Amino acid sequence: MEYTKLGNSGIEISKLCVGCMSFGRPSEDFHQWTLNPEETEGMVRYALDLGINFFDTANTYSHGTSEEYLGQAIKKNVARDKVVLASKVYFNEGHLSREAIQREIDGTLKRLDTDYLDLYIIHRFDKDTPMEETMEALDGLVKAGKVRALGASAMYGYQFYNMQLAARDNGWTPFVSMQNHYNLLYREDERELIPICSQMNVARTPYSPLAAGRLCRTEWKTSTKRSQTDRTAVSKYDSTQEDDYKIVLRVRELADRYGATMTQIALAWQFAKGVDSPIIGATKAAYFKDAAGAFDVKLTEEDIVYLEELYVPHKVVGAL
């Protein structure tokens, strides 16, 4: 496993992050493919054995049970100070209001059974709450010792920049990470958000780095429960399948050339683009091992051009 620092925070993270949306109680109105507590613990233990120390969940994943299952697994298998736990706030009553943030952090800490979070991420931009109210409330959590560092997720570049300015101008805690939607099939944030992150030394921990599996195989859809029921993935990727599948075939071509898997090529591209820790959501431990093999793949500049040259602009997905 390789490691890096989480932006300016000084927190050391593995260069792969376990996405915990796959953990929790299945439900018809959220996700049907999630893992039970025992399965979750097995996945967490395997990730720890690989050297992964970074785990990302959210208050709303599987109605809070993702946090519960993750917290139980961590407590049984590793000392709290040996892992970096991240969770999120936004898809809840009040979004990013002061009252909502203060309420939701306490619920998250209780479900994770921990006294503090290493990284607290705003899940989206809240257009209905003044930025100053949000940033001051988040800063209060850091000062209270409930949170070590702050992160943001999918939004427009100007929104992120303005929130960072609000923190700077008022002496509040700025964001040290950005969890945006980014992969070979979706690169819209290269226009503004990613350059802003680079300018501010903000770590990039993208979600969906494998395009919900579409960069891991030559079949666009499979017979798995997730592939058959994941309406979110359908909305993200299926409307551009005709153009994007050509890129998938190039990933397969390079995988064959390097004796690697498609997953490893797609993640090697992420690292070549300066990503710090892509979020890997999985329901089978072998997927973590496959992802870790990406560190052994070094793409050339010609490879990167070859993978990127067929990309066409997409409709923005993720930022509200």
C-alpha cells in the first residue's frame, strides 16, 4: 500500500479509500445490494490487511446503518487512532444549516461509536444556507474536537472557491479534501474544480473512479443485483454509453498490453492525473486486492493521451 497526506491536514491516508456505501441494511428505497454486519467486518478486515486505513461513509447511507456496521467492524479489528474515518452531512433535514450540522455530527459519532471524526465532508453545496453559517458551524466542530479536518464533495468550482474564501477571510477551518465525481468516462471537473483543488493543495478523493464498474469489464451491465437495481448509476452513465464504450475498449486494450486488469488501468490513470485516494466501493474483498495492483502499473504519456482522446463533453452530474 502507498500513503499520502490529506491536503494540508497532516493526516496520513492510504492511496485507496474504502467506500462504505456498500455496507448497511438493504432497502428498496436506497440500495438492495448492501452487506450485513458480518460481511462488512470481513471486508474491513481484508482492507486493513492490505494496509488501507481510509474509510468513507455518510449519515444517510443505508439510513445510517452503514455508519453503524463500519463502527462495529473498526472497533473489533483495529485501534481507533490507526484509521482515518470520514463521513458526510447534507442529505438530511436542514442540509448544511448550523442546527443540522450540530445535530447530524452527534448522530454520526454515535452510530460510528467514536468520539471524533478524522474527516467531515459536506455532501453537496447548500444554496439555501449562507456559506458563512455553514463554515462557522463546521469550524466549531473542529474547535470542539469532534472533527479533525473538513472536506467537500461534488459542487461547482466557484461554489467551492467561495466557501474556501469565506473560511480564509473569517479565520475558520478550510476544506482539505474534495470528493468529486471523476473517472475516464466523466471528466467535467477538469475545467475548473480540479485546478482550484491543485491551487489550494486540496486532496482529491474522487467517488465512482471506476464508473460503477463500467471501467472494469467489457460488459456494460451484468446480472449482479447492483447492476440490475442501481438507478443512480444508470442515470450517470447510460445516456452516453455509445461514446463512452469506445473508451472502455481502450482500457481493455491497455490492460491486455500491460498484463493488468481493467480496474488497474483505470486507477493507474487516476494516479497519473494527481488523484490522492480514489474511493473503492466493493462487495467482494478480491476487488480491493485488484485495486491495490494499480500501484504496479505506470502509464506513459502516450497511454494517457490514448485513453483520453475519445472523450466528449458530458452533462454535469453530481453538482446540484
